[in-house]
Amino acid sequence: MTTKPHELTRSLEKGLKPVYLVSGDEPLLVQESCDEIRDAARKAGYEDRQVYHADQQLDWQVVGEELNALSLFAEKRRIEVHLGSGRLGNDGQAVIEQALTRPPEDVIVLLIGARLERSETRKKWYKALQNHGVHVPIWPLDPERFPEWLRKRAHSRGLHLTKGALEALTERLEGNLLAASQEVDRLALLAPDETLDDTFIEQAVMDSARFSAFELIAALMRGQVRQAHRILGVLEQEGENPLPLLGLLSRDIRMTLQLQQARRHGESPAAFCQRQRVFPKQRAQQLQEAGSRLSPIRLRAALTQCSDIDRAAKGYGRMSAWYYLRELATALR
């Protein structure tokens, strides 16, 4: 079955399914849907967690063996597989089909990936998922819905925004959900349980000298190596988590590859960005600049580097994630 993010809570309350797929290009909403599934699984006793990354090194046979392995201590397990793209691959399809048609009683599988490619929805594994599992597709928020989303987000953190404050934040954040979430959390620390007006917002913005993840993405996509290295240094010193910004970066690299493919088929960049709901205008321009400057080979190599960064951020790299991010900044120039 397919479930929208706002319907996920009710779906989980009815009982857990053997396999969940959360896919999309909005990192914040993907992360929050995954967290909701993880919380429900933990409450149901699925405490043990194993994580795999579907890169070139992953042996899907190992995942299949883990699915069929008997737990020595009768513990329920969660197996998470981070997909590198919107495709599962032949080896992965066989393993997931088995998990859906002959699900182990003590295992739940969570697949996390980019927006699912249309061709995947016609395959046997996806049809099995529709019958026995749950797909949670994540779509970008329409620009006209962003102010109401932002208002509700602030309210959930104990903040009440005046009309002027909401307009000021909407203009500043330009539809970026991750930046909005971070900004709301920061405001909640500055003024918990208060009503905020536009004057307070303007002052809070002036008082914040830190760089944002979106300024970093802009520098990277435009090939501004020196600026990107400077922002990376500041974010590292401030203790930022590299994973959310990595999600944004890999999303835009994939979108740039799709833009190049669309142009080869005669579609204009403007039409592509409108069809894919790429906003704001600044982001669309960044994708077009990167698509003109970088070859498909370099972009695919950058996605491979993103996988290395992801592993490093989770403690599997020889160097820090920030080191690999600096290498990627140089490669994207």
C-alpha cells in the first residue's frame, strides 16, 4: 500500500508491516517519516538495529542471510538499507521480494532512498510491496503551502508567529524545510512560549552570523571552492551534523543529472524545473549552472563521493566526513 506522510501514524497504529519504503528528495520529511517508523518498531520490541548501504560494496546475499538468521536471544530486529538511488537493483529485488512474500516474524525492513524511479513501480518487488508492505513517497511541499507548514511547525515548538513574522520567515527561508526546521528550533531556544513579531525576527536574523547548509549547497553547486571550504570550516567548528546537508547535496546532484537528461531529450531547463517543482528560483539557477559546468561522469562520481561521506559520518571512514566534503567541493569546481 501507499501511505502519505500525514497518514503514516494511523497506518502504524493498525500494525506493523514487514517492509517499509520511504523515498523522496526532501531530506527533512524523509528523516521524520523514518523516525516515526523506527519509534513504532521500538515500541513493538524491535530493538536491535542493523544498517546497510546499497553501494557497490554491498552484498545483498548478506542482507538476505540476516533476514533468515535466527536470533540467539529471540530479539526482534530492524534492518535498514540506505539506497543510493531510486532503484533497487536485481539482487536487492530478490531479497525484498522474499521479505515480503515470506516475512520473518522477528524482522522489519526499512528501505530509505531518493524518489523512486517510475520503472521500479512496474516490477514484481514493488507490486509485492503494495500487497504486503508500505511505501511512503515524499513529495516537495508546494510553495503556497509552505507558510502554513511553517506556522504549524512553530506552533509545535511553542511559538506563535504574527502575520508579519510569518511573512518575514517565509521570505527568508524560501521554502527550504530543513532550514525552516533549524530556524524554528533556534527561535524556540531564544524565546520559548512567546508570540514573535517581524521586529523580533529581523533582530534574530541580524544576531545570527552562522552559515546555513543552503549557503554551502549554493557554493558547491556553483563551483565556488574557496567559499565552500570556508563555510565547511565554520559548520564543522559549530558542531553541525553533516548528514542533513549531505542529503540536500546528493538530492541536487541527482536533480542535475536528471536536468541534463531532460535537455538531451529537448526539454528546456525552465520546463524541467517547473515539472519537478524545483524552487526557489535561486535553486533552479544553481542546478542549471552545475548542469552546464559538470559532465554526467563527474556528477555520478560526486554521488559516489556522497556515499563515502555518508559512511564516514556514521563512523565507517578512515577520515572525517568534513575531510571528504572538502574533497568533494574541490571535485565540483
